[in-house]
Amino acid sequence: MSKDIIEEFTSREYEHGWTTNIEVDAAPKGLNEEIIRFISAKKNEPEWLLEWRLKAYRQWTRMKEPTWPNVKYPPIDYQDIIYYAAPKQKARPESLEDVDPELLKTFEKLGISLVEQKRLTGVAVDAVIDSVSVATTFKETLAELGIIFCSFSEAVQKHPDLVRKYMGSVVPVNDNYFAALNSAVFTDGSFCYIPKGVRCPMELSTYFRINAANTGQFERTLIIADEGSYVSYLEGCTAPMRDEHQLHAAVVEIYAMKNAHVKYSTVQNWYPGDKEGKGGIYNFVTKRGLCAGEHSKISWTQVETGSAITWKYPSCILKGDYSSGEFYSVAVTNNYQQADTGTKMIHIGKGTRSRIVSKGISAGHSQNSYRGQVHVLKRAEGARNFSQCDSLLMGDKCGAHTFPYIDVENNTAHIEHEATTSKIGEDQIFYCQQRGIDEESAVALIVNGYAREVLKQLPMEFAVEAQKLLALTLEGSVG
Amino acid sequence: MTTNAIDTNPTLLGVSSGAIDSIPSLATLRDETFRHLQEVGFPGPKNEEYKYTPLTRALEKLSLDDQEGTGTVNLADYAIPDLDATVVAFVNEKCVTSLPETEGLIVKPLQEALSEGKGINHFAKIVDAQSDAFVAWNTLAWTYGFYIEVPAGKTLTKPLVILHVSDGAVRKAARNLIVVGRNAQCTVIQMFASTGKGASYVNVVTEGFVDENARLDLYAIQADMPGQIQFNQTRVLQKDNSRVNSYAFTLGGKLVRNNLALALDGQGCESHMYGLYLLNGDTHADNHTVVDHIKPNSFSNELYKGIMDDTSRGVFNGKIYVRPNAQKTNAFQSNRNILLSTDAKVNTKPQLEIWADDVKCSHGCTTGQIDEDALFYLMARGIPRSTARAMLLYAFAGETIDAVSLPPVQQYLAQRVSQRLQRNDF
């Protein structure tokens, strides 16, 4: 009954696929120590950071690309990537008026009008295009509270002590292949510091856009939440439609001190490639939060709809006693998309708690995997975890996979895990139809209900976008 | 699966003396398997399948030099009371009972059967000799085991018990092939035991073929085998409307690895897998199960429970595969664990891999401890703490025992488990 609808759904185009004509300042293709020195010099970086990058690069050359994820892709030629591309502009803009109007138009087209956002929604945005951060809004308002929210390069210049102390403290240089690569060549990103006892009054947001061809985007985000602070952080991403694959290897580090609470939300909508699986972004991201202090909390929420391949495990290291971690995820794959995503919850401290809710939806020829680990170490008295990972299948050519690892070394731990896989119930659709709701709306209703637990975790501004995105991809696609 | 080649010379592990050498028609298989094993070696600690179970290392460290057998094995010690069964017993590699003569049923040493061409179509076809290094080693090294054929339409009233006793330090490999014809039924119980506390290494591979409308009940009871390292691989291929019940009870041993795989290559199949691992001391038990739904409309259900005390470690890995055209599959899996001591560990990985959309699949797993409220409830009614504890643990473990279809076996297991639980040292 659903063939046409599935076809209609699978033939839908990516709506952020346009490019902008902005002049770029780029490094030559390829990766070697020279390029790293070039990037570092471009960014006017201190000596220690260059050393750090070179160390990471040397580590990387000794590492092997991981083969364990449940994804398939042709080998990546790391010498065929441009590691630095920046929109050409005279100097770092002081206010939005100085920003290249083309750039502003780009973000407006994406629905993130920086000017408008500044006026209306009260979300502070750091916009990153290709390799560099182009604009950060609301800086002054935040500065009054002592909050530092700026691009990573600016932080390196203005707050080197903080950067030096915390960079790599959560995701070490040699953590994994892509984290090492990122550490060597990262070009920009966002930096955020919330001082002791401050509750950040607005959502902080970074918007990533890959524009130039053949470039890789390697950004780095560092969030430091000092004692008793709170921040909610949003991240969004899009890229133009190109036939070749582009690499996005980001690192996000969150450091939460005593009683701090960080909420990190992502709506990932990188270009997923076309119907035949041509093009699209390889999204190989390392995201990790460290609950260093007692009673700290880190909460990850992600809505993953884009990317040809997603390889991403936002994790929490629950080191502080009574700290807690959360992971809420909706991952949608269609056509030839492949997603291998999940989380790691490492319980180290006493009384640590974690909660995992993962909802996968796969359609077309896509493969959607949940891979997660709950590890309770010996010292973690009274640790508690609840995991739920559900998969919804639409069409008979897609796959849904679950790889949960549960390692318990403490006998007072309570660990629960459950997973289900099914298609949308025909009886549910029938029930709706019987009450005068047409099939399309019924499916939208059911899918929304299915993903609700995760969507409700998103901040208002994002929840709307995410719901639209879900509705766009899923309405009427009955399995 | 990537295998880390390591420096374990397969000949050191006794490859050169297997029964397969005497069967000319299997010479190619032997050579290929040998080459393969030499190439990949035994799995190292980085191998995903053996990540938590260092079987290779345990075997490398195993010393089998100075332990004499007792020479006297009393088979009655291992009998299941009231069970009217056909028993064949092996002490080390030697059959110490006469071969059963059940009408219509063929039970023969596998070597003899294969030499006559019987079972040659199934041997090493159900279990892929190259899928696992220990299976490969078994293929090269097995010296005893049975070919069991239940002809079409035949229902075996008496279960067949194969008793594997290790006396003293031994290293041995056994291979069984069970072929159950159309509309036939049979029950095979494999029991493992070792005398004394000495080290031994037993590698058993059992292949099963269950034809249309047939039924096979398989038991593995690993109870009285202190010091034993065991690798036990079972794979059963099921045809239309067949049914397989598998039971694995691990109550002892030093290091036990059970690989159970059911391939549901037919419609309307039903498979049930029950397992209980009740571990103490430094026992390490690992259950890897795979249910492969190849055709539509089948049902599988799996329940594994574990209780770990002292420094023991339980590992569970359950995979459910649903192939692209296996629509209308219902597959369920549950793994529940209790840790009793601060040094006990459990690693569990329930895994679903699904390529068909019209399915209902679920898995669940929990790890916890005895419910203090329930304990208090019982104690408030005058039941001593230790008894209350045993009752609660039995209630937890009993679910797998209740599923046993043969009453005498059920009683035997119930008694053994509750005895263990009542002993305060557990």
C-alpha cells in the first residue's frame, strides 16, 4: 500500500544543497607537517599549540583508520582534501555590519538569519563556514555575566590559559584516528566558558556550514562549565550538494565541574548524498563530556538526519560522585545513508546515573546502527543505568542493528537495557484512519509519537526545526 | 571479524593426530582448514569475539604434564536419577559403554560413519570450519564423537545421554553430527565432568540437521568439571516447521566457552534457547549465541540467566540476525544477571541485526543484585537470611529450569541448583 509514498519519500531532495559564491582563501590540497604549520601560522597561533598539533599529526600517522563501525565506504584519500578554507574577508568582523553580505545571505537562506536571530530569538550564535568562524552574536550581553563565547581561534588568542588547560583533557590527542586528525588540522570552532555559579540566560548556538568544494571541515568545540553553572548549547549543520564525498571530523569536549549542568543539542543535517548514494558528507565526530565534579550533569540530545555516513558516539565519563549523563537520539537514515551512532557511559564515581534513549528510523537502502557501551567500574557503587534503543524500519531494503555492550564490575549496580525493532503497526494506522485521519498524517503522528521522548528534550528553537525535518523526511512513508 | 594472528603453533595443540586424517574424502577439507588455521592463528585479546574470554591465553598457559588420571571412574556418579535414557560414556577419548542398539536409530562413531560415507553431506557444512579457530582446530583434531541419525518419522522415546568424562590431565576434541529426519524427534544430552581438580581441555563441536517437521532437544550440562577449560560449539540447521530446544547449564569449570548457533533455514520454525550460568570461585563462563532467521515466519525465543559470585565472570553475547526476506519474524531475547560479590563481573552484549521490516524483535538485559525489599519481606516472616537469599536466587534461576521439558532432568537440575544456592558459601 505504501510503495508510491515510499518512492515519493525517497525521491525528496535535500533542500540546503545550494552553494554560495564567496571567495575563499584556501591551503593547497594534502596533509603534511608543512600544511599544519601553514594553518597554525594563518591563525597566528602560539608555539605550544603548533607543537600540540604536530604531536597529534605524528600520532595520527601511526594510527589506523577504524574498521569496526558497521559502515562501508571507499578508502579516503587524506592527501586529496583541502584542510584549510576560509571565506576571504579583510579582518575579523567586530559586528554583524562588517560581515560579508554574501555570508549573511547564506545563513539567512539556511533560516539562521544572524541579524534576525539577534533581534528576535535571543540565541547567541557562532557561525562557522568552511573552516572559520565568521560571526558570533550577543557577545557583549554574555560578557557582562563573565561568559566567554567566541570562536576557538579567538579563544586561543584571548584566553590561552583556559584553552591550554582543557583542550584535550576530555578527548586526548590519540583517542582515535579521527580525533587525532582533528587535533592536527582543526581550523576553528566554538569555545565557551561559563563561570562559577552562572546560569547562562540564553541558548548558545553554533552553526556549521561546509561551502567550498574538496574541503574537509575540522572544527573543535570546547565547553567548560565551572562549578554550579548551567548552559544549553545548540549545534546545527548543513552543506551544499556535491558529487564527491566531503569529510567532517569534529571534536567536541565538555568539561563539567561540581554541580555544573551542560545540555548539548545537535540537529545534524549535512548533505546525505543523492538517491544513488553519490556524494554526501562523511561525518566522523568525536563528542565526549567529562563529569569531573560531584553532582555534575551532561545531557546529549541529537537529531541525526543528514550525512552519507555518520560515525558518532557522544559519550559521558561519569567521574564525579553522583554525576549523571543522558543521551537522547533520533537517527533517521534514507537512501544509501549509513549511520553508526550511539553513546558510551563510563561510570566511575559513586552513585552515578545514566539514561540512554535512542530511536532509529531507517528507510530506503540505508543502514542504521546503534552502538553503545555502559561500563560500570569497580568503584562505582550504586550506579544506575537505563537504556532503551528502538528501531523503526520502513521498506524491506534497509537495516537496523543494535550493538550494546554492557560491562559491569560492581555488584551494586542496576543496569537495564531493552531494545525493540519493528515497523509502524498497520493496526495503529488503521486505528487512526478509522477516526478520519488520513494515512500520511497517521504516519506522521505515529513517528512523532515514537520520537517524542527525544524531541521533547530539545530546546524550543530546535524542537521546531527537528520536527519539521522529521515530518519532511517521514510523512506518509508507511513501512 | 578480524583475527589476530598469534604465535601459537597449531601442531603444539595436537593437530596432527585427528580422526579426519583417516578419511580420504575429507583430505581437501583437512588441508584447507590446516592452512587456514596456520594463517589466522588463534584469536588474541583484541579479537571482538574473544575480547572478554582469553581462551587462547588460557590454553597457552595450560600445563598438562604431571597429572595422572584416577583410573577409576564410577559412571553412576554422573547419572541423572530416574531418567530412562540410553547412555554412552567416554572416559577421556575411550568409549567405556557399549553402543546403544535402539531400533531404527543409527548411532555410530563419527569416524566410522564418515568412512562409510554416512553424514558426509553434512559434516563441516553446518559449522563452517573456518568461522572460528577453535572450530578449525576441532575439525583437525577430533578423535571421538558420534554420528546420530534418526530416520524420518521416528520418535526416539529414550533420550540419548553422551557423557564426557576427563580423567586426569587430558586434551581432547570430540565431534558429533546429529541428523534428524522428517517428522522425527530426539533428545540428546551431553554431560561434561572431570575427576579431581586437575586441568583439562575439552573441545566439542556438535552439528545438527533438523529436517521438516522434526524436533531436536539439545542439552549441555557442565556441572562437575573443576579445572576444565571447555570450548563447546553447537550449530543446528533447521528446515520448515522444525523445532529446536536448547538448554545450557553451566555450573562449574574453569573457563567455559559455549557457542550456540541456530540457523532457521525454513518457514514456521520455532527455536527456544535457555541457559543458566551459576558461577563461583574463579569460573569464567561465556555464552555466545546466534539466531539466524533466514526464511520468513519463524519464531525464536532466548532466555539466559546468570548468577556470579566470588571472582567469577559471566559473559553473554546474543546475536539475532534477520535476513532481508525473513519477513514476519518474531525474535525475542533476554539476558538477566545477578552479581553477588564485589569481585564478580559480567559483560553482556545483546545484538540485533535486522534487514527485514515486517518483524517483531526485541532484546532486554539487566544486571543487578538481590532485591533487599524481597529479602526483608521473607525475613520478616521468620525465614533466616541465608534461606531467604537461596529462595530468591532460586526463584531467579528457576525460570530456566522450569523450561526443561524432561521431568527427571528438570528435577535433577532443580536439586543441584538449589543445593548450590543453599550452601552458604555461594
